[in-house]
Amino acid sequence: MKDFSYITNSSPAFIENMYHEFVANPENVDADFRKFFEGFDFAVGNGLAGKNGAAVSENGAATKSAGKNDWRKEIAVYRLILGYRNKGHLLANTNPIKKRKDRGANVELSFYGLSEADLDTEYEVGNLIGLGTTTLRNIFTHLQNWYASHVGVEFKYISDQKKVDWITNEIERNFSKPFPLEKKKRILEKLNQGVMFEKFLHTKYVGQKRFSLEGGETTIAALDAIINISAELDVKEAVIGMAHRGRLNVLANILGKTYEQIFSEFEGTGEINQTMGSGDVKYHLGYGSEIETTGGNKIHLKLMPNPSHLEAVDPVVLGFARSSANNIHDEQYDKVLPILIHGDAAVAGQGVVYELLQMSKLPGYQVGGTIHFIINNQIGFTTDFSDARSADYCTSLAAMTQSPVFHVNGDDPEAVVKCAEIATRYRSTFHDDVFIDMVCYRKHGHNEGDDPKFTQPAMYALIDKHPNPREVYVKYLLDNGEEDAKDLAKEMETKFWADLQDRLDDVKQRPLPYTYQTPELLWKQLRKATEADFDKSPVTGITEEKFNQVFNAIMTIPEGFTPLKKVDKLLKDKVKLFNEEAKLDWATAELLAFGSVMVDGADVRMSGQDVGRGTFSSRHCVLRDEVNDKPYNRLAGIPGAEGKIRMFNSLLSENAVLGFEYGYALSSPNALVLWEAQFGDFVNGAQTIIDQFITGAEQKWNRMNGLVMLLPHGYEGQGPEHSSARMERFLIACAELNIVVTNITTAANYFHALRRQLAWPFRKPLINFAPKANLRHPGTYSAQKDFLTGSFQELIDDSYVKADEVKKVLFCSGKVYYDLLERQQKEGRKDVAVVRLEQIYPLPGKQLAALYNKYKNAVWYWVQEEPLNMGAASFLQMNLKHINYGIIGRKASASTASGFMKVHKAEQEEIVNTAFTI
């Protein structure tokens, strides 16, 4: 917003001197002051000024006026106007159950040098706000109605003047326009539905948790307005994320889920299908529908399934919306509307919301703006808002991205709906985030079995006596409406009970017709995995023609592009390696996998911190021109590739970014979607997303997902923060074929693992523990032939030894293999086989059994770099029962690794020595 503090804070004497200078020499005055004075003079000049500046009314009679000669009073009134625009929200009557806390708005008349004696004086400055020359009383009344009634608009921090003017015009010109009767009927209808639903459930399922919307039922009218207006603005799809409170009500009255379906979940008899899972409590489930709006438009609605970790679903929603816009709506982000419904305690307290806002305007994550709707019931479980945040508002973080906030009283449905409509148009116009903070209350405790009076007796004494929003609105219509509004209220009173009976009669309610969208049809072509699917991987080799097509493209710098000399040499070395030894290194194999997937027609999306270059300067997928700094993606120039490459460096976030990519993959079953941690250790910042979505979503919500997580892992003496991606945490979550865990040692096997993600007739999240130092280890390089044939190898045998000579088998995974191999080769130990377990889950049980039989005369040891209480040791002990083996690793430790290089080397040496001596 334009900073007018120079007017509100400057002394009258200073402004007077500045004005005289403006009159004499306008060009010598600061541009902002000049703009103000020009506007002031224009208003005065267009008034009907009489002699000595006295205004003349239309009938020619003189009226009391400040006049142009008393322009300091005019400025005082203008400062009052600006004060209300900037700070009126601090005193707006937005709380339906009690008086608001005094936050020192300082917009009294006296603060601006005005008094009651000035109220009937006319001021020209009224022209600047569309009132014409009018009294201060009229100006003051309008300011209070616009900015300090049931709505408080917070937008003083916006710097874009177009946005400021747009919001100002909506509030001062359009907001007070009365709703037509049909819209009032619609509002009352949605309030009826919201109240009716909660009343019935409260009666039928006494004491059951449902996290009711009671006290905040106006949410239903607001969402209805957002969806109807969005459809008029040509939005084709709305993706909704919310926590528990009001979820069942939204499902029934916004998405059209039938009572029969909802009740079956209360009874625990729900069925699995593509739009609703059955492995979770009823207030976590998702749903999809296609509705027809009041304007006759059709719009797809999706409510995403979510866990109890409040706000964790938010990045999933946005990733899903981004993917839908990319793949269904031809990159038109305004066609897909994300709606995030927050609780006040959660939006203020959960850091993922902050991360999302920081992502909102970044190229890799923007979604054309999100509407944030806060069901602000002024309490979090049992915690008062005064104990829950330091900021004035739960929405204070909106200022960070200059997103406007509409604070509105939940007991004024018309005001709430107007805010919803304005917010929807704002998002459509400016493609930015916008917040609606609907202040309401929570009728019951945290859940319906909880007694809130244990902790908030005074508040709940007020709530007990407070009518519900429907009752408040009916009374408003009766008290303030015309005759037809009174008839409407009576009509709706009767309809309330008729609707109740209709909605309870499952014979009269049928699921809405639904047209599957393209991603949903693709998901339906896939199937669930079985144990047999993991006995052997599908063939993923590519033709030599495709190999050359991709390899030549990624090794060719476009004409006119000047790469850094180091990068140029690096690429030439890769070409030399291939020309002389027909081998590819790790990074080239990765780009070959991506490029071949694109040639097959599938998209590739990758994000994470510094993924364009790669944390360890290995990938160099996105190059920078040494002269003009312009980027070039080496995968963008593959001839004949129909798939797109989308590679984005992320902000410094794991939680929201991983959630975003999970959501993207959820809407893109046939895209290869990857997220890479800068160091694998940092993945613990996204543990909620991992636990609640990645490892459990298929079982809880029947949602498959093919997201790939690349977690750099390996002990190299870099200390406890840069060694371990905590493999054990993923393995302890492994069950029911939920994810795939790999720790790969060759470039070709990595290539096949990536291609396998889309070759399978199902989708599984892939957690790959990626190398760091071994990115450039010659042992990881793979021959061209290994890319042209074959498939992913879950287990790699030792080709150096003969089975009948082997007395000891060291089986291991990942980086430690090369330490063991070096000792084996150095000492020529033909009696020790070093076997690689490339896929740890699902365990290749049959392959391991066959190898165990092959080396039946040998003693077996599992060797790992990680401490014995970490890594794969415990998982193998639990799941690998048909093989007798010992375990070698670092001693159990509270920390993942030593921070001292000498200690690290001694420990690593001890592991290798033990492996070859016992």
C-alpha cells in the first residue's frame, strides 16, 4: 500500500509550508506530496465553492464549510480517512461473543486535531472517497461502516498501488450494496444445511468425535460463494485442504457427499474406492465430486485426505493444484483454485504455513494464488489465543507476502459472503494469496465428548446463551428486511424441517454424477502391488538409438551459450569417458534416465535445494552462461522428447517442499517426480510428511504415489549432521509393500531404478539413499551395455570370486561396499565374497535365499557403516530370518557419527579390519 505516513505523521506547520511551495513551484515538491496536493486541489476545484471558499448548495444557500482557506482541517480529515484505512481493522466489531481487546487504533477525532464541533462542517475531501463535499459526520459514519463494522480489512502493508486501489474501491464503493433476495435465500439455505447437519449428528451419534462446525456454520455459505464466483471466473477445479473441524459438514454441504456415505463411516462400514479411502477415522477422509453451481457452471471439487497433524495437508493441496494446472489446464494456474481452511491456532502456530507463503510466488511453486479461510473459533484445544500467539492476529504472517486479510464477524453471514466474493475476485485478478479470518466460536469442546468449561468457564457461559448463525441471520432479516425478506425467513423456517427430513431419507439422496479427470483415469489403469511384483524388476533398458538421442543432446552446448570453463571441461571429460571406455558416470546416468523418460512421453519434475547444479557439484543439469547469467537446462534440448523437464531450486525448506512434491505426484501418476535433500540428514525436517503421507497414505486413504526421494547418505567424516539420512527411520515404517528403499552402488542400477518407477503397473514412493563421495568413484561408472538391456538389480553378486572357494560372505549396501571391495582387491581375497543389497525393502527374499544356498559353506556377515542401533541392522534382524549371519558396524551411538576426522577414519578402518579378520 502507498505509504501515507508522511501525511498522517507530519506536523500541520510542515505541511502548510509544503503546500505553499507546491502552489508556487509544484516541481520542487516531493512527488508523493505533489500527488496528494493535486488530488486535494482537484476535489476543491470541482466543488461548488462560494466566496472565500464557502460551499454553496444546489439551491444556492450557503452552508458551513471548511473551505479552501482552511485547508489544514481538510488535511486533518484526510488523515482521519487514511487512519481508518490503515487501522480500522483494529477496532472492527468482528467478535460475535465478546468485546474485542483494545489494540490502540488511535483513530479518534481528537487524534487528528478534530472535535465534535467539526462534525457538521462540510469538507471537500469527501470528494476523494466518493461522497462529494459532505459533513465530517457523514465521512466519519461511512469510515466506521467501511472499515470498523463487522469487517476489518488489513492491507496497509501492500506496496502495489493497483492492489490497494482495487481493495479500497471494493470496500468504499461496492461493499455496502445490498444483496438481492435470491442471494439472501441462498445464504440462508446454506446456513440451514450447515446447522441441520450438525444438529442431526449431535442427536444421532451422541458423544462421538466429529469435530463439529457449530458456531462457525457460516463457513458453508462462504465456501459456497467462493466456488460459485470461481466458476463464473472460469475456474475449472477447486482443491480444498482442511483439518477436522467442519470437515464432515463441508463434505455433505459443499461436495455433496451423501448422508448415507457419511453415516456408513460413522458405523465403520465404508468401502474403498478411488475418491475415498477407508483406513482412517471419518474426519480424515478425502472426497471428490463434480457440482453444478448456481450459475449453471460445472466445477470439480476435491477435498484432500489429511492427518491430525494440522496444516500438513496444505503443501499437498498446493502441489496437487500445481500439477493439475500443468497437466490438465495447459499451465493456466487460474483454472485451479486451492482453498486452505485453517484453524486459528494452527495457522498461527504451524511453521509449514510460513513456508508455504514463502513458496507462493516462487517459479517452481506458484499456483496462481490461494484462498486461505480461517475458522477462527478463538481457541486451540484448551488454549486461549492470548497464550497461543504474540501477534495481534492469527493471520499476521500474511503481511510477509503482502496478502490482504479480511477479518469478519462469523455472525454476519452477508458480510462473510461479501468478503468471500471479494477475496475470490482478488485472487483471480492478481493471482495472489488472500486471507479471510472469520471470527466465530466453538460450541463444544475440542471434540464433542470434551467439557470446555474445565478451562474456559466464562467464555462458555457466553457461548451457551448465544444463538447459532442461522438464528442470528433470521432475526436480522426479520428486523431489517423488507416484507419479502420477512416472508423469506418464514419460508426458510418451514423449509428447514422439510430439508432435514429429505436429507435423512437416503432413498431421496443419490451421489452426484462424476466425470473422472485425466489423472484419475490414469490411476484407475494402475493396480495394487503384490509380493510377486518384487521378485524381479521389469525390463527398463533402452535402445541404442534412444541412448544416443539423449546422450548427444545432454552433452551438446547450444550455439551462443558460454558455459563456465570448469563446466565445459567437466562435460568434455564425460564425453571422453564414453568415447574411450564406453562408460557413464553417476550424474550422466541420472540425466540419461530423465531424458529417456521424456522421450517416452512422460514429464520429469525435480525440486530441492540446489538441485539444478547438485549439492556436490555433480549434476550440472542447469548451466549458467558465463557472460549473461542466463540458464540452460541440458534436458531441454532433446530432439523428439514429448515429455517436459521441470527442475526447480527450492527455498530452504524440507517440510513444505516435500509435501508439495508429494501432492504434485498425487495428481501426476505418469510423471517422474523427485525431491532431493541437500544432505540426507536434513530430511528429518519433513518427518511429518513422511510419516503421515508417504509411508501410510496407501493404507489409510487408498492413495498410491510414485514420488522419489533422493537422500545423500554415507560416512565420510563430515560429522553427525552430514552423514546419515537415518535409514532406520524409513525401514521401521516398512510394511505391506508401502514404500521402496534402495541404497544403490552403480550408475546403471540407479538409471534402472528411476525408470522402474514408471514401468511398474503400480506406484510406490522410492526412498533412495544416494551417494556423495561415490558420485565420482570409478567403481560406480557403468558400461553402455548396462543401459541398453536388463532391469534393476535388487541384489548384486560378487563376480570376482568362485563360490566353492568362498568361506565368508560380506553382504552390505551403499558406500561401504567400495571400502570392502578395496580391501578384498588389495589382498586378493578370493575366499571373501562381497555382495551388494541394492534394495533393502521390499527385501529380495528369493534372491537372497538362492545366494545363501550358493555360498552355503560360508559364514555370513552384514556390514554397515552406521552404528548398530541405526542403519539396516535391526530391520534385517526382524525380517531376514532364513539366513544366519552376524553384524558388523560402529558401536551403538546416540549420535549418528563422530565429528572428528581421525575418529571417523579409525572407526571405518576397524569395520573393514573386523570384516576381513573374524
